[in-house]
Amino acid sequence: MKLSNQIKPISYLKAHAAEIVRKLGERREPLVITQNGEAKVVVQDIESYEQTQETMAFLKILALGMRQIDEGKVLPAEDVIKGLHEGQEAR
């Protein structure tokens, strides 16, 4: 996706808000809003935003797992499964 085609000044946002909202939903591409020639805000449809948030959460979990592996804070799956079975037997 090329953001250079999706850059508009804040005056465009003010004048075309309804059209922008409609197009964001159709195209699912973010829109960069500039103020005084500088990029200030990114506007996107809710589905894309939610997908981005889910992806970020997944990547954070993955990074945490990788860190735990590097720090040796892991157990072999066999030991975990054995511990679960032993816990069930104690009930």
C-alpha cells in the first residue's frame, strides 16, 4: 500500500468528512491528514484498526514468548502435560 496517494490536508477532511468515511470503509486504506504541511494524523476504518490491534497484541505475545525462551523460563511440553495429568489425579 502506498500512502503517498492517501495524503490530504486537514481542510480536505473538514470539507469532505462523510465522503472520506465512506471511502475508508470501501477501500480499507488509511488516510494521512496533514496540518501546516506536516503529517499529523492517520484515519482508518474500524475493521482495519481492530485488525491492526489484534496483530499488535499477537506480536507482543510472540515477543514475550521469545524473551522467555531466551531467559530459559520454559519447560518441556512433556513435563507440563505430566503435571496437568498429576493435578487432575489429585482431585
